[in-house]
Amino acid sequence: MINNYRYSKYFYKPRKKSKKILLISLILTVIIGTSVYSIFFIDFMAIGSKVTETYRILFNDFKFIEKNLDEGNFTVVINDGMPLLEKKPYNARLLRYLGEAYYNISFNLTGREKTESLLQSIRFLRKSFVVSKETAIIPRYYFILGMAYYYLNNPYYYDLAAKYLIEAYEKGYKDNKSFEVIALCFYRLKMYKKSIDYFKKAMEVSPKDVNRLFLASAYKEVGMYESALKELDYLIKNSKDDAIREEAYCQSAWIDFKEERYDEARNKLNKVLSMNSKSDYAHYWLGNIYEKEGDIIAARKEWRTALKINPRNIGAIKKLY
């Protein structure tokens, strides 16, 4: 009995000590392993990143940015490029890449964020032009700059949009949208003769109904009524877009009214009302036709209807009050 006790006691105690030693060893292993990882991996990774950044700055190696730009990773381009730009604020290539990235990312934004992204693109691209030799500027970036100005949708910038888009084209960069956007810029600047020239070119590239409608409107604005009617008649007969056909009828009726063809104008305005009974424009001009024919009661009825549909119809307000 004593021997059994001693035997069990002799073997039991060391087993408890063995478990403690094993636990302590495990804890020390974790601590040492963590320390070694911190020393040999985390620090070296940071150092490696710093070395890579320094190399890219010294040798203007921005292939990684070009790759992400080509793949459409515009957020990556901005996140990786901005810290480099702080070190090299006058690097033309880096400025161009960031300008292009901000331009492209603006298509996924709205409102104030979109405007800020476009303005940032413009700032970077304009700065890149200043610090580059003219021969080193890639024509495509003139196009991007022009489009950035255009998408700001601000009358103060349409002249700059047209300027850079024309420059891009003259330097050899061709895009199907160029003539159309240039024409729209001149139209919105009320430079109708220039807009006609570019809408004609746009029609050769892309004979879209909307381009033909703007061309007709530009003809109308400079008094080239016969040319305008030719384009409008084509749209009335051939366009599949009801909104464009309605507008073509309206503009054609306006020309008929100006040239005192009141019956033709009335017929076209009635066509508009058959397509859109809520056209305050049609009611207003029908009122003007009745006025010319001496039927003031019928005229005032049409003007009141126009004003009921659209309380801000300035023409009807002036006629009634």
C-alpha cells in the first residue's frame, strides 16, 4: 500500500510540471514568432514599399499607373498617384494620368461630386500642358480636356470646350462625338453659323435625328428658312422619335407663321396637339394665328389654355396682361 502510494506520487508530480512547461513553451513560441514576424516581415514590407516608391519617383516609372488606367481602375490610379504627385508636382505624365482618371470617374458621380471631379481633371490636365513641351502633348488629352469642360454644362465653359476639341481634331485625334459636341457648344453660345458648319460634319459621321433637328434650328436662327424646312420635313416624315417629330412640327409651324402661311402653320400646330394635347407652345401660337386673322376672342382662349398648361409661358402672359 505504501509502495503504491509512493509509486503514484512519484509519477503524478512530474506530469503536472510537464503540462506547465508545455504551456509556457507555447506562449513563448507565440511571442517570439510574433516578434520575428514583426521584425522580418512588417518592417521589411514597409521598407520595400518605400524603396519601390523612391524608385518610381527617381526614374519616372509609372507603368503600374498606366496599367490600372488601361484596365479602368481609376480609383486605384488616384489613390496611388496622388502621393507620388506630392513628391513630383510638375511631372507631366503623372498629371495627365490623374487628369484622365478624374475625368473617367466623373461618369459614376452626380451633382457636386461630379462637378468637383471634372474640375480636378481640368486642373491636372491644364497644368500638364503648361509643364510639357507642346510637341509632347498627346492629342487625346486635348479631347479629354474639351469634354471635361463640356460636361460641366456651364455656358461659361462652352468656348473652352470647343477650343480644345477643335485642337484635338487638328492635331490628329478623331472621335465620333467631336463634331457633334463642338456644334452643340457653338449653338449654345448662339454662334449659329459655326454650329451649322459642325452639325453638317457631325451628320456625315453620325446622321442622328437630334443632330438634324439642331441643324434645322440653327438654320432657322440665321433666317435660312428654306434649308430649315428641308431638314424639318425630313424629320416629320422619317423620324421614329415622337418627341423629335413634335419639335419638328413646332419649328416648321413657327417658320410658316413668320412667312404668313397661317393655314399651314395651323395644320402643323394641330398635328402637335394630336400628339401632345398639353403643348402650351401649340396653343400659344394658335392664339397668335387667330390674332393675325382678327379673331381676338379665339386668340385669348388659346393663350389662356397655354397659360393654364404652363403658368410660366411668357408669351401668353404678355398677351393677356
